[in-house]
Amino acid sequence: MSKPEVINWHERAAALKPEGQAFINGQYVSALSGETFECVSPIDGRILTQVAACDQEDIEQAVKAARKAFEDGRWALRAPAERKKILLQFADLIEQHSEELALLETLDMGKPIRDSRSVDVPATVRCFRWYAEAVDKLYDEVAPTSPSMLATITREALGVCGIIVPWNFPMIMAAWKLAPALAAGNSVILKPAEQSSLTALRLAALALQAGIPEGVLNVVTGFGPTAGKSLALNMDVDGVFFTGSTQVGKYIMQYAAESNMKRIGLECGGKSAHIILRDCEHLDEAAEAAAFGIFFNQGEMCSAGSRLILDEPVRDKVLAKIQQMAQNMQPNNPLESETRLGAMVDATHTQRVMEYIASGKQEAQLLLGGKQVRQESGGCYIEPTIFDHVSNKARIAQEEIFGPVLSVITVKGLEEALQIANDSIYGLAAGVWSDNVNTLMKATRALKAGVVYANCYDADDITTPFGGFKQSGIGRDKSLHAFDKYTELKSTWLRIR
């Protein structure tokens, strides 16, 4: 049996020439202004390419292309089985280009190549395949009216969809929105985060190669206050679907109201509570999940279990295990296959996280980490950081840090744990560990979060909806429920004579 190929990712990175132009109406194009911005890798500060800085005029061009494509029916009026076939071909092409896409993702936003290959690309492929398979299995309805009437309830594509995605999981977040939107027959303008445009631009070419018609999938690159705002304000966009911070989500709501009352879907911030109770007998497993839940992807996850709530009797054992794991997860070059903790997305975000760490040192006890490291590399790296004796009123316990920073809060029993867990403006995710089924049922029902993990954390599958309560957003990604965002319901009445 031959040994698996050992890939030299450094050599491949040196040979890669990423695309930086926007993708509008089936072509790569420069911004109409000619303006660009540098795409800088957080691994070592190298400039990967120049990216088109799209503005209002470019957005208008993309919207016109998407509207024309939608109205002439080149995609929307195809039979669901035809759209399914093309989306499956798209998924196959993503899989065939998995190493290239994984490398682009790692170079662009700093996550370990092992994660890009084993998590991001497979999840993206799975997402497109799942929605492709779902689209010709969704049935419309006949209402139970009187015998003299026939009333049908049918789904129709929403129209032109603006999709704005973040930089922490660029491909996966794009797929969660693109796949159901395209499967339903919409035309799309995708606006990736300015920190991570490269995989979105590559996916656009693969979509065209798979057979998705020109104008159906457009990618506009640029900044939130220019390209993003213009997309959300455009009067000919039927819906804007966003993943990112709560603050920006509120702007999206305002822009929708100021324009054409377009539909919105918002998956916003989180400050998730991860509770480990005294009657949990599998403390090593719980501790490993807690460490993974905050340090995976450098802590740049909206669902990160950033508030660890420990019941007093198990506190010391759990904390010791997490410290041990954190010490073994020191940041390293993401292009090395053994790296588990990569680079932060850019210098600006690194500084933001370091400011939170400085605040934490004034509010709590720094137990581990807290430093920016590998600065000689030219990259952006922060140690796994743990704060102990944290008050839930502290800034580091209430605000989303989006980095490898864990706040540990000690409680006495379930009731106090639940009270603290729910004392947050966010409600995206929560976790609880116990070997008492009654305790688990009480806790999962009481936790005010859109996703609750019991005796696990960050479990995931495309079949389950993802989204939050409170200021963590509106609407759901994933599962069949995602189609609710990208379709309109039409009731049709026919009198039978």
C-alpha cells in the first residue's frame, strides 16, 4: 500500500496566484473606480493579491445582472431537478478543487490547513449536495377548504438576494446561504468580508463551470460601509442575509427599513455559556470539549463557549485539564500540518483582542496566556488565554471578544449557573454537562439560546437549524428551515364550478 502524499503547503502557497477581481455577470471585472486594496495574509504579512474595492456603482451593476437573470428565468424557471443536477456538479467541482480552496482559506484568514481541509471544504461540499438533493423533494400544499374551492400554497423564489458573510468561516458561511438561495431559484450577489475574499471569488468561477448561468451568482468585493451598505440599501434587492456582529446586523435592519423593506436574515454575535455541573461524571471529556469550544479556529467563532461556568465541586479538576490542553495548543504557522492554533485574521482584529485581554487583567485573574506571540514572523498570533474569578458583569464576560480568550465563572449549583448563563444580550448557543437526565432536561429547557448542547459542545450537521435568540439574530441557517428565508409563500384560490 502506497503512503499518502505529504504536501508541502509552503511550496504550493508560493506558487499560488489568487484572483482578486470581482465576479459580475459571469466575468471577472475590476471595480469601476479602478480602486483596489491589499489582501494580506495574517500568517506572515505577505501580500497575496490586490482585491477590487467595489462601491455603489459596482453593486448596481451586479444587481442589474442578477435581476435580469432572475426575470428571464434562466435559472428560476428551470425544473427543480435541473437545478439539483447543476448544484451537484458544483459540489463535485468544489471537492475536486479541495486542496486549492483549503489553501486559499488558510492563507487568507489564518486557520490551520488541517482544519481547512478536514472541516471547511467537506462541510461546504456537504451543504451544496444536501440542498441540491432537497430542492426536488419539497412539496407544496393544498388547503382543506370547502369542496367548491381549491386553495394551494406554493413556494416561489424570493428574487434577488444579497448575501453578506464574515471572515471566520468564509466558505462554510457562504455555502449555508448560497446553497438554499440558489436551490430555490434565486439570483445572488455575494459580498464576502474584505479580510477573506479569495475562496468566494474562486467559487464563482466553479459555479459557472458547473452550469449555473451568468448573472445568477455574482461576487462583489469591498468594504462594509461602501459595498455592504450599498447592497443593503439597493431598492432592487429583495432580501439581505447577513452573518456577522450584532452591531452591523442592526445597521442591516436600518438599511432594509430605509430602502424597500427588504427581507432580512441575521445571524449575529454570541457570548455562549458552557456549563459543567457537579453531577457530570465525565469531566475529562467535558474539559476537552470546553477547550475545543473556545480555542478551535483561534476562538473566532460566534458560538464559541467563551463563558465557562463551573460548579464549585468540579472546578479545580476541570480547570487543570483545560490549562494542560491550552498549553499544548500554542500558535504556529497554519501551513504546518500539525498546527492546531493558527493566526488571527488580521492586525486590526489582533489589536482588538489584545485590548480585551488588557481589560481582563483589570477585571479578573489572568491564569494562562495573554500575550501576542510569533511577532517576528510578521503574522498575527495570540496565545490561548484563560481568565479566572471572572464576574459575569465584567466586560470580558459580556462582550464578544472573538478570540482565544476564556472567562471562567464559578457557581454553586444549577440555579445559579442558569441565571448567569441567561444574563446576556446574546442567545446563540449554550452547553451543559450532567449525568442526571432530569437536570439536563431542566437546563436545556431553561437556557435561552437557539442551539443547546447537552453533554457535548459544537455538535454540527446541515440537517439542524442554526441561529439565535435575543440579539444573536433573526432567522435560521441550515436545515429545510433555511428555505423560509429565500422563498415567498403564495396562496392561490380557484373556484370550482
